[in-house]
Amino acid sequence: MTAIPIGVTVNGENHTFPEPISVRELLQTLNLPCQGVAIAVDGALFPKSQWDDQVGRGWEIEVLTAVQGG
């Protein structure tokens, strides 16, 4: 059986992965930081405790970094 590619949007850019991928693996694959960031999926905070869960088809993922300043 052939796997169906998984399409997601990350920070406004479309990406397709040939097989299931976790949030943590997605960050590593796209060379995004795993430390000092928060993840939002479809506008809701995605807990770090779930970063080893598989990404769902069609997710809109935002990788958010804290910015210092005032």
C-alpha cells in the first residue's frame, strides 16, 4: 500500500511530506529551532508534550519565537 503524502502549511509556506512525520521531526526537517519556540496549530497552542505526535493533513502550523523588547 502506498502512503498518501501529508500536506501542511508552516509559517505560511506549503510543505508536503511523503510519509507520517511528527511535529518535532518536521521542525528538524525544515531546520527550525526546537528550543525557545511555541507551536500553534490552526490558531491554537500545541503543547510541547505532544510534539512527538504525528502531524495531521492540512494543518496550519505557526512556529512562534519570543521577541525581547518593548
